[in-house]
Amino acid sequence: MATAGEEKRMTKADLVNRVADVIGPRVTKRDCGLVVDAFLDAVKDTLAHGDHIEIRGFGTFKVRHRKARTARNPRTGEPVEVPPRVAPVFKPSSHFRSRVDRGSGVSGA
């Protein structure tokens, strides 16, 4: 378990192992890796086409269109033009948020 100030990270390999552990011996880790890759590719392809994905109880993946704006270079203070762009965003469901909140030990305000 991570101590205070330490952050534990899960890699894609860790996720594949966790899925394989849940499924059990019926499916190989290689096959679980293919499923995880297929899911991630589906999310990327869907967002690349400008569509969104809603997974009930988990959240929504979508793209947000950012307008062009003028920012400032933090070193020089000079204005810099930032072009418009499309950014992927994830909005967790209320169920997801409450489960993370319970698991983090942080109480709501």
C-alpha cells in the first residue's frame, strides 16, 4: 500500500493481470491483453470520430472543442496565440465518484 505522499500507479500490464485474475484460468493473459487493447482502441477510435461513449455506472468519454485563445509565456510574459483544438475528456458517473471518495478516505465538504 502507498504511504502518505506516495502514489501507486497501475500499468496496462497490471490491468491485464487483474482482468485475468478475475476471469480465472478459462482465458489466458494474452487473450485478456487483446481484450484490453481492443477496448482502448475502441475508445480512441470513437473519440477520434467526434462521438462519445457512455458506460453506465462508470462515466462518459467525449471530446471537448477548445477555442483559440491568447495565453502568456510564463518566462517572458509575452502573449502567445494558442490555436483551437479538440481535447478528450472523461466525466465520471456519480456512482464512480462516490466509490472513489469512499476509498480515498477523504470526506465530502
